[in-house]
Amino acid sequence: MERYRDIGLKLTPQRLAILEFLDGNTSHPSAEDIYNAVKEKFPTMSFATVYNTLETLRKRGLLLELNIDPERKRYDPNIEPHHHMICLRCKKVVDVHFEFDIKIPAEQLKDFHLLGNHIEFYGICPDCR
Amino acid sequence: MERYRDIGLKLTPQRLAILEFLDGNTSHPSAEDIYNAVKEKFPTMSFATVYNTLETLRKRGLLLELNIDPERKRYDPNIEPHHHMICLRCKKVVDVHFEFDIKIPAEQLKDFHLLGNHIEFYGICPDCR
DNA sequence: GTTACTGCAAAGCTTTTGCATCCCT
DNA sequence: AGGGATGCAAAAGCTTTGCAGTAAC
């Protein structure tokens, strides 16, 4: 956790609680999920603090903002490149740690300069079958 | 256009204008883009009508709702499975019509029943280079 | 004539912002 | 002590909804 202070972040108790909740979390929580979780420790916690902290972390490259849910932003503390499997029924999102070798044919690529990719897999999870 | 009536949709002038704007459109417009475009023909056009029509089309599988933009929903009249290339600078979205052979290793797949996938490619488009 | 659609306005959600206060360093 | 963070409330932006009037079938 000291590494946060090293990059110029003030380690307030609220932030520590948010960081602790996010650390190793693979549930891809929304801002509200985070707010609800941390509010138990800090009843005065506000959405502003949650959003401010998330934005601060994102700007420093310590957090990813995911577009996998059309209704709200989801956050992922795992900044390693990876993909996601989404259950169409319960909306659960599972990480897929595997590097796929996908190459776009040159005639489609034109002069686009590729920097990365993200795959969303859709299906039905074991629990929903 | 008659096919819309065949599936039980009333062909109002407003709807025809929306359908005409969407037909063959590869710009992945937002609801506001569609509203602005159609408002020129129908100054009384309301967002309610745009959203109602989009939702009606989506429910009938005639339109895709895209999650590629965290700020707003984008719509795609091309319902053929395809992927997207997104310019990180100008946010332009280009279709990628190519089927990639991607298989998730069994130990990652678990008992997830896969139904489809969508790849977002990130990079810089020729215009922005 | 029925039924579904339109358009306005209001409301609902998520996210952002202004600002006074607070507290980490 | 100083500068950034917190928390409240208000506002902003996108999307949905209620409802009365209207038009397609």
C-alpha cells in the first residue's frame, strides 16, 4: 500500500478502504458496489469520494474502466491485459487470462495503428445452466 | 421497408425517417446523433420517439446496442456478427468484417456455454496519425 | 374503431462539480 | 502550514416513463 504514497497520493482512511476493497477483487464492481461496500466502514462516505478516488487511480493507470455493462461503468483493479466472459442471464463477468493471436487482414486494417484489443465473450455461465 | 410492417410495426413517417437514416449507416450513431439527423425532417421529433423506436427495433433483433462508448449507447443497424476498431484519439469506430478463430482453453472456459464474442481493437486511425 | 405511436414534460439514474471543511504529509 | 481530500448538495447528461392526443391499420 505504501506504493500509493510513493506516487503522491494521500493515504486517507477512506482511500485505504477503497483500495483494500479493490485489491484482488475480480467482481468488476460498479461505483455503487464500491460505495456500498466501503460505506459499512465509513457511514459518511460519499459518492464524490468514490468517484474522485476511482478517477485518480484511473489517471495513474492503476485501475481500468470497463465498458462491459451498458447501464453503468464497471471497474477492474487488474490492469494486466485480459478478456472477459459475460453471462447473458445473470450478467456475471469472469476474467479470461489468455493471449489470443488475432491479426486483422491488411485490407481491413488500412493504416490503422493497432495498440491493443479486448474480447468480450458472451454465453451462459455454469450457475445459470 | 415493407418487411417492418410485416412484423407488426406501424410505419409512421417518423419511423421511416429513422429507418432510412439507419439503413446502411456505419457511423455507429448515438441516440442524439439520430435525433439530430431526423429532426431536420421532423422538427417536432422527440427523444421519446427515437428511444422508443430504437428499443422496438432492438427487441426485434433488427438493431444492435453497442457498449463501445462509456458515455452513451451507440447503435448499429448491421446485425451481422462483426468487430470494431476504435480510434483512441478521435473516437471513430470502424467495422471489422472478419471472423477470428478464437478458442478459450478448456481450463479457463470451465462449463461456460459460449454463444458469441465481440472484439474491440484500440489504436490510432489514419486520419489522426 | 382499435391499437399503437408521438411528443411533451417530468422523473430516474449515473456521474460530475462547487465549495466549505478537514486532515494527511 | 499547505495542499490535497472529504462530504454534502446541487447540477448535468443520458435514458425512461406517464399520459393525452393522434395517426396507422
